Amino acid sequence: MPNIIPNYWQEFLKYLRSTDFSKAMVLTLSIGLPVGVSIWLGNSEIGSVLAMGALLSSPSDIPGSFRHRNFGVIIAALLAGIVSIIMAYASAYLWLVFPLLGLLMFGIAYLAVYGFRASLVAFAGLFAIVLSFANISTEILPWERGLLITAGGIFYLLLSNLWTLINPKQHTEQLLAECLELTAQYLKTRAHLLTETGEREKLQKELFLLQSDLNEKHESLRNLLINARRASGNSNYARKRLLIFIELVDILELAMANPVDYNKMDEVLGEDRELLHRFKKLIKKIAFQLDEISIVIEKKKEASSKEIRTYLKGIEENFKEVRGLIASDNTEKAFLLQNLFDYLEKQGQKINTIIRVLHNLDTRETTLLKNKEVSQFITPQDYDPKLLIENFNFGSPIFKHSLRLAIVVLVGFGIGLYFSFENAYWIILTIVVIMRPNYGLTKDRSKQRILGTLIGAVIALGIVLVVKNQVVYGVLGLFSLTLAFSLLQRNYRTAAVFITLSIIFIYSLLKPDVFSVIQFRVIDTVLGAGLAALGNILLWPAWESQHIKSVIAESIRANKTYLQEIDAFYHKKGGLPTSYKLSRKKAFLEMGNLSASFQRMTQEPKFRQKELGQLYKIVGLNQTFLSALASLGTFIQNHKTTAASKNFEIFVFHISTNLENAKMGLEDIRQLQDVDPTRTQKAASELFKTYKKLLLERENQLKEESGKGQKEVQLKLQEAQLVSSQLQWLLEISENLQKTIAKTKFS
């Protein structure tokens, strides 16, 4: 209980240091400054329109290269200005407003085919359409209004760039700290998998979510660091952050490559679980080191040399504690524990490297990839106009979403007009903000928006009943606006509370009847959220069950490519090729996409959740297969190995064929590729003979008590045991995957 308040305080301080909060402060300043100056000069309308321009352009201000970021905000400002002019001139003719509203909603939303940044630029246009219905200005002409909105967006960009100039490293540091924290959480969850046998299914689901989050963070950080490196060259700061990121990617791969088949571990260890609890404690200590490093980075504090020495000594002492408990015999139990210890020791080395890089203690010369090679790790956005034509069909989720959004907005607008709702544009504002291409996210946002609005309305009602001061309302409105902007990406429900508070308090400055404002705000929000959810069910719904087959196929294809790269590296050895790293990245990303797709499917109505158990099994098998692959690849990378045998090739061929057959099963191709199981059985027998021969040689050496050649034989024995067991495991998983897909009835 005593730790709760300090933890909340630490979280609050972290929030104040976050880029979300600083961006919200920049936006609040870009809104408040024009309004304040224009009121002082005696023309509040100009300030209000400039503030609107800043508000409309701000969502498109997301991390990326300096050019892309600036270009995105400028396009958003221009789009918002142009749309405002069009809607202002059209508003005089109701017969024109309806078709124009539908066409603009569809056309602007359809720009999302050009990626995430384009979707946020499009949001500026959609938001501008909605706010054009709130135009009560009688002094400013439509074309002047459009120019002022664009100017407001440019003003916001100038302030944002000024803040970036003052604090250029903030976003990188925050993202890196979040990556470290998430990786630590991933390791802790893996630690619990060792001992909590009854909770393994629940823990696996947590790992799916964590891996999906980590993939997103890795992709964002990768793009940020690579773009920063291009802009600043190989500066010491850029080099250090890139090195830390590389270590984090390796830590995730090592975590996934945990060389333990949990079922086999339970079988081998039986009741002897004490050692596993010691291993669990060690993993959690390693994770704690990552948490500590994330705090150092996030707080931008320099650790003293004494603290650094304590970090490094602590890691070594933790390993010494466990090292002495592992038996030196040749039993399966000893090999299993030795492999687990080796894995953890490598994780410790990775943490050690991060600490040394962070504090300039790593003096080794590190070769980073050239710019041409590095550019392969980021996915460039294609802005070819052909994309608009290619996606103009019902096979495109963006096309369906754009059409659905246009229709639902027209329905909401029509209801508002028919029943003469006050501020009826709040209905279509709620639809635009909540509606997403998939049902699960729309439903989740609808619930959070309604609940947040109700909570905000109750709080506002309580304040209005107690306080009767316009100045207080103004201050609370501005304060709520800042908090709302800063929480949009962190906690949508809480953001909705502050959005409601800010709107009510700002409107209370314009209209004395605050209770009426609260009433209509709640009604319009509930109606808009309901229409958004209903539209996603009735109008060309994009159910995950319709697309999950292709997501599974992509994950299997990526795993197969990764296997082929491991096979090629085992033959050639040497430096790790870029193609290997790219295949690993692709496999991790596709696994994350599959996990995310499955999670979205669980949020859909029960009647759409067909074969959920089978699909969960497929996701689990893909995850386990990737873990086993990473385990094999990591061992080959970090150990001196013998030449790949013909038996290894037979296994790889059989596993690859199983994966290809699984993929063909998804495509409803009945004529599958044949494999000869007897060849694989013979290869397994040969590998086992090699293992037994090495085991006998090792036992003879131990009897002779001679140190000569012992280390070499021990390494060969470890290789034979791990490689053969991983190949058998990969083969078993690939066969189960093929069979499970064949039994699953996809809708």
C-alpha cells in the first residue's frame, strides 16, 4: 500500500515529460495565443478561425523525417482551408450541401490509401467539413476564413518546429524508454511461463499483445533513428541510439528464442522445480535492469560511474548464483538447463552492452550498416496515383470504410436537421472521430466516447452548479483542452472526459444556458456513436474472419523465408547478411499482425467468431514456430558450429514443404506437395546416432579426467542436442499447423 502514491506520482511526472504532453502544450499555445491577441485587438473572430486552423492541422504532426512531417502539416492546413471555403459557399443551398457532403466525405477519407500520415491529413479535411457547419461568423468572408485556417495551421507548424529545435531528442528518448519498458515486461511474462503451468494460455495471450506493441514501437523507432541518421550523418548520439535499438531487437529475438519446450521441460524436470524458480528470479532481475535503463533515458539523467559499476556487477553476481547450481553431467535435464542458462547469459551480455553504449564505456569499433542497406529496413510509402484506381472496389477496406463513413455522416446530418438539434454537427463530429475501418475498434471507441462524455457531463454539471464565474470557465476550458489533446493516444476514455469538459466550458462563455449545452452534448454524442457502430455492422462490414486467412498466409510465408535464411547462414557462416536481418524483421512483424488481427476478431460479435478455438491454435503454432526458428538461428549465430549436414537439409526441406502445404491449404489448393517421411525418419536417426556418439566420447573424456579436447566435444554435443531437438520440434509444429489449417473452416 505505501508504494501506490509514489508509483502514481512517478507516472504523473513521466506523463508531464512525455511528447504527448509537450505537443498538447504547443497546440494549446497555438490556439490560445491567436485568440488572446485578437481579443486584445478587438476582433475575436479572426483569432478563433486561426485557432481552428491550428486545431485542424495538429493531428498530422506525427514523427518522421523533417521533410515528411512539414509537408504533411502544410498539406493538412491547405486541405482544411480549401474544404472550408467550398462548404461555406455551398451552405446557402441545402440541395447542394447533401451531395457535396457525401462526395467530400468519401473523397477525403479515401486518401487513406496512401498510408497512416495521409489518413491524418485526410482527418484535417474531414474535421474541417464538420466545423464548417459551426460557422456563425458574419464578418469574415468564406475565402478569408479559408486563408486564416491555412495560416493557423502554418502558425502551429512554426511553433512545433521551434519546440523541436529546442528539444530535438525528446521523442526518440521517450520511444526508446518505452521500448525498454515493454521489452522488460515481455521478459517478465516469459519468466512466469517457466513456473506457472496453469496460467500458460493466459500468459501466451499477454505475450501476443506485448509482441504486437513491441513490433509497432520497433517500427516507429526504426524509422525515427534511420531518418535521424540520414539527416545528421553518423553522429555520436545517432550512433549510440541505433546501437541500443539493435541490442533491443536482439533481446526480443533471444526472448522468442527461449530454447525451452515447456511441455518437455515439465516432463524432464518432474517435481524438481526449485531450479526453475531460481531461473525465473534471474530473468526478472535482467528485466529490472531494462526498467532501470528506461528510467535513466526517460529522465535524461546521467548515472554516476559508481551506479554503472553496480549495474554491471549486479548482473554478474546474479549469474554466478545460478551457474554453480547447474550439473555438469550429460543428462537431458542438464542440457536443458544449460541451454536456458546460455540464453540468459546472452541476455545479460546484451544488457551489459546497452549500459556500456549508453555511458560511453563501449570502446569497441562497431560497424553499422551503410545508408543503402539501412534504407531497406524502412518501408517507403508509395504515392502513385494508380493506388486510387487499384483500391476503387469493394475488395479494398479503405474504399468500403470511405463509402460507409459518407453514408453514415449523411444519415446523422439528416437526423440532426429533421429534429432541429442544437449543434447538430456534434453528431457528425462524433461519427468522424469514432468510425474506423474495422468493427472492433469502432465498438471500443464508441463505448469509451459515450462513457467519457457522460463522466465529463456529470463533472461539468457539478462545477457549473457550484461555480458561477466566466473566468474560471475559461481557465478550466483551456486546461481541459490541453489534457484532452495529451491523452488522446494514451487513454481515449479519459481524453473524451476532458474533450467534453473543454467544449462545455468554452460554450459556457458564449451561451449562458450551460445545462442545455450539456444535455445536447450527451444526446448528440450517444446518437453519433450509435450510428457509427450500427454503420460498421450493416454497411459492408470488414470482419476479421474475412481477412485472417491472408494474414496467416503472410505469417507462414515470412517464417518460411526466415527458415531459408537460417539454412543459408548455417552453410556459409561469416557476417550476418542483411537479407537474414530483413527476413527476421518481416517474420516478427507478420507475427505481430497476426496476433493483432486475432485480437480484433475476439472483439467482434459472437456470430462472427467462427472457429475461434482453431484460429487461436493456428496463432499459437505460428508463434511457437517463430520462437523455435529464432532459437535455432540465435544458436547458429552465437556458437562455433560444424558444417551443416545432409540430414539437416532433409529436415529443412520437409519443414519448408509442410509450410508450403499449409499455405496452399489456406488458398484451397487440394493438390499438395508430397514428402517422403521415411527420409526424414532416417535423417533423425542419423542425427541421433551422431548425438549418441558424441555423448559416449564426452563420457569417456570425463572418466579419463583429461582436459584435452573436452571443450570442443562439449560444444559439438551441445550443437547436436539443440539442433536435432529444434529440427524435430519445427517439424512437429509445421505438421500440426498443416493439419490444423486443413481442419479449419474459414468463412
